[in-house]
Amino acid sequence: MAFFPASEQAAGSSRLLLRESDGATVRRTVLPNGLRVISEEIPGSRSVSLGVWAGVGSRDETDQSRGAAHFLEHLLFKGTHRRSALAIASEIDAVGGIANAFTSKEYTCFYAKVLGRDLPVAVDVMLDMTTQPLLAESDIDAERTVVVEEIGMHEDDPGDRAGEALDQAVLVDSPLARPILGTRESIASMNPATIRSFYRRHYRPERLALTAAGAVDHRKLVTMVRRATRDLDWAEATPRKLHRRISRRYRNPATGGIGWQEWSGGQCTVALAMPGLPRAHPERPALEVLNEIIGGGMSSRLFQNIRETHGLAYSVHSGHSAYSDAGVWSAGAGCQQERAGEVLELMLAELDAIVANGPYVEEVGRAKGHLSGNLVLGSEETSARMAALGRAEVATGELLSVDQALGRIAAVSVDDVSAVARKVLSAPPNVSIVGGPGRVRERKKIAALIQGGSSE
């Protein structure tokens, strides 16, 4: 059965969305106020993972509210009109559960995992947190310091710094380029009125989805949700589309570029990136296979060449971040400052080789096997299946069965990988170097590797 967005489902109705080959069933109910309840009942499961998803992330912020989405992730754990911060933690701890949250560029999720019998506790606590937070000024001031400390930890990680610089270089003027945490300045200057306004605007019922996977009965879950939200002053509403597409305004990829950041640590991070593909792009499965070949595991080209053959780095990796209307493909490694040029040269050589000659048949098969195995292993975790439901609702607009997802991977051919390599990897990349001052010779070598690069 094809998945369709909640905006096409009548408020107050329920529908079967998917039936998995293992007997699991996915159902969605859209309440009259627009809140969506989606569950996947998995036969034999004794635990259940629950998530409350808000279709808001750092891309939805303004200059005045930079970091507000992530700031709210912290603040919603600080207490409600019914519970203190201690009570929130205690109720989940008392049933042996776990609770946490994360913020991305396009959505925020508050999640818990408990035994099936304790699902009513998790539903009540998580919905209380997300629909009735106090957002007290004293809590905002106290948590402001915590968020600034988190930003400091991020700044102390050269890999994080390099990744953030590459997002800004590739995505340029898009709101997607903004750091999820905000900045020290934006968090320090953000007042309570800005945070409360941001919450009221983005945590409306039609922008929220509750997902659960594991030991869950859909009808009983809907009853729990109704009970937990019955006292809220929510008017009836028609569900809306969850994200707005924006125009991408990338830097001209023909120019490339280098960003240098000073770092007092002993190692240097060398990273590069270029525009990738949006989530729903038809060539994205081929790009995921290509990424596995280049830097997705220990048998990948970058790992074998840079670490195993030359012994230049411990950590070598590549990845693809896909958004609703954009993407960023990147690769990186940690090395000694004086070897940065050599590492970058090896990276670029591997990209040039796969663009010019395409992949080998055996490495395409190996990459597809790796992706398929990870997919199946992940599908055995209730938390992964809950997350898939949430992302489908607030980000991708697509929900695949495990068999359908495996079929997409299996359908990728050598020619498909070659074509997407030429599309994504042909342009001179943006490069980010986070390290010490280094020698002038090394900087000149790195600049020479990038067409139109500058050593300044």
C-alpha cells in the first residue's frame, strides 16, 4: 500500500498504511486537531519506542531565533504545569525506561523506550513535556549556560568544526547552513519572549506527530493520546504540509574553495564536501551505494588507501546528509598537520578515479550487501522503526517496508553508480582544514590541489 501524506487524510480518520512481511502493521490516525498518531505493532516485541516529533529545526529559525529549536529541546525537559524536571526523569526511571531528544536541521524528536506495559506512562510524560512546558524565565537563564557549554564542546571537536564550515560553504545562503546549536552570541541574547513565540508557532498540534513501534495496540494508543491531551485548548484543524521548500543558492561548484581554522590540538582534520542530492531524488539510492564504496566502511576505498596502505589516519569516513530540498556529500580524515596535503591528495585521487572509471562490479555488490545488512539489522530495533515512522511524517513524506527498501538497494546497477559519481563528484570540492598553523609549503600544496583555491 502506497504511503500518502497526512495532509491528504481526513481529520478524525484512521488508516492502515503498511503491512510488513513479518506481520507488523503500520496505522495512522489524524485527530480532529491535526495531531497525528502513527504506530507499528510488531508481533513478539515486549518493548515499545515512542517519539513525539515536531516539524521544526534550525532551518526554520530567523536571525533573532538562531538556536531556538535546539534550545527548546533542552527546555522542554525542565518542567510542565504538572511535573517538575525531577518528576519527568523519575517517572521514566521508575519503569526502567530511557528518554532523550535530538534536534536536526528540519525536525525535532523527543523519545522514550519502555516495556509495552508502561506505554501509558511514556505517552503521558512525553506529551505533557511537549504540549505544556513551563518555559519559566529562571529555567531559560539556567539552561542558557548549559547550551553555551554544549557549543563549547562542539568548538573543541575539530571534526564538528570542519563539518559546520563545509555546510556553510556548500549550502551558502540557505537556512540549512545555520548551525543547529546556534552561536554563543545568539543564545546569550535570546530572550524568553523569543523562545516562547518560537514554541507557540511551531508546536501546534498539526505540526506534531506521535510515533510508536513495538508492543503497541493502535486503538489503545490513540485512546492514551486523547486522554493525555483532552484538557488542552486545541481547536479543530486541517493538517498542513510539514516543510516548505526553498530555493538552493549554492556557491558555483566550479570554483571550489578552502577554509582554514586554527586548532591547538595535536591533530589536523581534513574534510571536503560538495552538493549532494535531496531525500526524494531518484538517484539517491545509487549515491548511498557510491558513498559506501568511497568511505562507508573498512573495505571502502578511502579507508583502505589512506589508513591501511599509507597509515596516515585513524579515522577516515564519508557520508551524505540529505534534506528535503538539498544534500551535502562529504569525506574527512584526521591526520598530522604535516600530512594534510598528502591525505587530501589521496582523497581527491580516489574521487577522480571513480568519476573517470566508475566502480568495480565486486565493490558495488559489497556496498549493496553492507547497506542491506545494516537495514535489516536496524529494522530489528524498535527505536529505528519508530524513527522511520517519524521521519516519514515530518521530513521525507515516504514510508517503505523493509522489503521495498531492500528492493531499491538491489536495483542499483554499476551504471547507476557511475552516473551519480559523475553528477556529484565531478566539481572541485569545498575543503575545510582544521589544524595548527602548519608549514607554508603544506598550505601551498593544499591550495594547488583545489582549482581556484587560495592559501590565504
